[in-house]
Amino acid sequence: MLVFVGRLLQVQAVDASAYSAEASKNRYANYTLAAERGDITDRKGVALATSVDAYDITADPSMFTPKESKAPDAPEQAAALLAPILDKDPKDLADRLRKNTRYVVLARRQTPQVWNQIKDLKRVFAEKAQADKKNNGPGANVLAGVFQEPSSKRVYPNGTLAAGILGYVNAEGKGAGGLESALDKKLAGKDGEITYAQAGGRQVPTAGSREEPAVPGEDVELTIDRDIQWAAQSAITEQVEKSGADRGYVIVQDTRTGEVLAMANAPGFDPNDLSKARSAAMGNAALQDVYEPGSTAKVMSMAAVLEEKKASPLTHVTVPNRLHRGDRLFKDDIDHPTWYLTLNGVLAKSSNIGTILATGQLGDTQGEANRILYGYLTKFGIGRPTGLDYPGESRGILAEPEKWSTSQQYTIPFGQGLSLNAMQAASVYSTIANGGVRVTPTLVRGTKGPDGRFTPAPAPQKTRVISEETAKTLAQMLESVVDDEEGTGTKAKIPGYRVGGKTGTSNRVDPATGRYKGYTASFAGFAPTDNPRITVYCAVQNPTKGSYFGGQICGPIYKKVMEFALKTLQVAPTGTAPAGLPVTFDPGPQPTPPPGQ
């Protein structure tokens, strides 16, 4: 009893101030419980972006003072040990360890291997401190105040695959690009909080705690098919390298639902390691680049002519070698004698002059023809948002017809003088394939909450652009581009399937100078034309090696990606023969020119 009373007097009277000071360090502390970020998967549930276990490395700076650590330069010593493990600046770490606070974060989202290295070092220094104390030394432990908190790290299992769509998260774990940014609120969830008593930086188990659990983020299921995305990305990456091009893109879309099955960019980047990524490749160029489409846009001009009943596929169009309009002399890509083409042949041979002549019939005056054509272009989605609500997406450039220059009045019908992005270009062909009804493109199929319940995305908007009859006629005309020997897209043929498509080779505006330099090569089409299921669009910017024609560069990409998509979706081969519309007509005997002419 005497010993007990003596100890009681010592604690409550003699050493009361010392124990009070010690207790002041053992206060309740609040810490954030990070919510688990939701996964992003493809349409089959395959993970494209997910989160794995990680640790936030934290510290209690009060434990690095000379009094507590028994070392006069504890912050510097600890920083020197931790810097190579955390890949941080030693000075920055030392500054954090000197702060007048009980809690600092040294590094976020570190792998378990990193924490194991730190834990091993802590054990070594703890054992050394104990040995020093036994030998009446100071017992310094410069790592005693370093701790960990469970966290998570974003990883992309497929590396560069679909990186342009997915985007990435920043060092704070927030979406900073692509769908990671656009859907950040859904994916992030809601952080929780825990409050507990601590002593020496550790939780006191018997003191109780208060916890508000974190709410995990929602999982997002995309319309993308991982395998089709891989096929598209592999094909465009190979062609961009082969052509020495600036970049390229491939879009694959379900013509019936508007769902985007693939959206591939080259060059790309690996969101797992942004330190090696080029800033120019970190966006989604298929939605952010705008360029003049060239001849792939002629299908909209033909749609206007057919829908307005100004011509039929068999209408005769005499195409001279040169055509004077406004202040310019127009020509086709190749010099030729006078061509005697049907309207179908104008599309098959991709004649600029024939397209100017055909669209000139839309109105009694050029101004009226311009206004009518402009109406169809906007209904096809040109100059308007795609509907994907993707961050940084461009709506393209389409001036009102009153502002068209003298040359634009005649170049816009064949795809120069207006600009679009790759998704808009693909949507035009999906609209024709879908019987003239434009379905707003979609990238998200739905979300799955923490309770496991799947919520489908809202149904996309549908808009009638042209009649079903006109759409069917256009599909037959597009077959001539691929099937007819005189067509420009013969490299896109697919055995067993009826294919409709259109080549494009347009002058390209150099972003650096604002002047025309180089070309944009493209190909757009769908299959099977008798029962369309899939649209594929390809574009390559500024090819500098080999051919720069769309049919030569993008036609083979279209074929490769379309074949893969048809097999992946198990689309049955076509059971009917192509329409076989005529490309030329016989003008009859022509007068013999005078001698010398």
C-alpha cells in the first residue's frame, strides 16, 4: 500500500505537469478514408481501368523533433532515407517533416512493395535504437514517425489500349483527362472519415473511435468492345508508322444503336506511366482534331440531290476536264478527257466537277442551292456537338451559307471549306446505314452502383435526316465505289459481304502555319450494305511516305478492321448480289474536232 500511495503521489503531484504534457500529444486525430474508385469496363465487363491496393505514406512531424527522435537532424536523416524509395526530393520531404502539425502526407498511392521497403527500414532503426538504449546511448529512431494509410492506385491493365477514351487520373487520384475526368463524380465515390485517439502516432485500441465509412464509386460500362478496339488500334498504329504520318484515327460504330465499338488513336500513350507520354498524344484526337474531310463528305451532297428529287443514280452528268466557277478553275484529282458519268459514277469516281454540277441543281440560284445543302449538312451533324459530351471535343467548322466565300460555294459540296472530327464523319455513314435516321453516338452503356444494381444509360436521341428510300439508294451507290473496277475504293472489298464506302483525299491545313500543307487520307463505309450492322471510318493525317490517297492508305485499314468486327459480332455473310448500278453512259457519236484542235 505504501508503494502504491507513493506512486500515486508521484503521478498526480510531483510529475503531473510532465504527464500532462505527454498526454497533450495523445489527442484524437481525424483521418480521411479514401473511397474506392469505380472500374471502367468494356461492354463485356472486361476491366479497362481499375484500382488496386496501395498506401499513402504519412508522418507525424512532432516525432521528428530533437526531443522526440533523439536526433538533432532527424528530418534530414529520414528524408535522405525515404527520398530514393518514394522518388521524391529530399529537401521537400525534410520541409514537410519540420511542419508544426501532427499529420503530413509524404507520398500518395504507393505500391505495397514501397511500404514493405519502408517497413523494413523502420524495423532496422527500431532495433538499433533499442540496442543504443541498452548501452546507455540516445536510442535515436529517425523513422519512428513514418506511417501508412490504406489507399488505392489507378491502373490500366491493357496499357495503351483505349487510352484516348479513358484518359487518366492525376497525382491526387482525380480524373484529369478523358472519361476519367468527365465521369469523375460517378467514379470517385465519397470519402469517409475516422476519428480515434492516438499515442506516439499509433491508435489507442481501448480509447474507442468514430468512423463514417467511405462510399465506393460506381462502375462504368462502356460501349467499347476491347477486341475490336485492339484491332482498330493495331491497324491505325501500324499505318501511321508506315506512312510517316502525324496521326490517325479509326472509329467503329454500331449502325443500329449508335454505340461506339472502338475509337482508336495513333500515336497513343500509356496512362500507367504519364512521365513517358507526349503531351500532343494525351488527348482523344478522334474527337478533338478538326480537319477538312474531302470526298467522304460527297455522300451528303448526293443525299441532298436525291432527297430533293433533282436527280437519280442514273442521271447523266457530262464532266469536262476543267470547270470554271466563280473566281476559280476546278479540276478532278486526275486529268481526264470529258467523262460521261451517271450520278452514281460521279460518286464512284469521286469527281469534284461532277459533284459541283449535281449540287448546282439544288436551287434556281447558287445562293438557294447553298442554303439547301447547308440544311442537310447540319442535319447530318456537321458543325454541331456529337452528343458524346466528351471533354475537349470540337464541334467542327461550318459557316452559315451567307458567309461562304466565292470558292466555298463550290468546294463545300466536295468536302473542302468545312471541317469536322472523326466521330462526326463516322456518324454520317451510320445515318445512311440506319435507313436515314441519325442515332446520337454513345460511349457509355450504363453504370453499376455499390449495391450491384445496373442502371442503363439514357436512350440516345434519334433524328430522321433523309428518307429510307434515299438512304437505300445511297448505299447502292456506295457499293459502286468498292465493287466497280472504275471505283476508287476497290481495296476495301471483303469476300462474302456487300460493302459500301467512300474514299477521301483532302488538302490539309497545317495547324502550325494555318496554310494548306500535305493531305488527309480517309475512308468511310459500312457493311453489309443489304443489312447494315457496322460502320468503320479511318483517317490518316499528313502521310509523308508512299501514297497519300485515301483508297490506298485507309481502304486496307477499313477492310482489316471491318472483317475483324464482322467476325467478332458474328454477322452472317451477305446472301444477295450488289446492285451493280452503271458508272458511265454512252453519249453516242461525238463530232470530230477541227484539225489542230
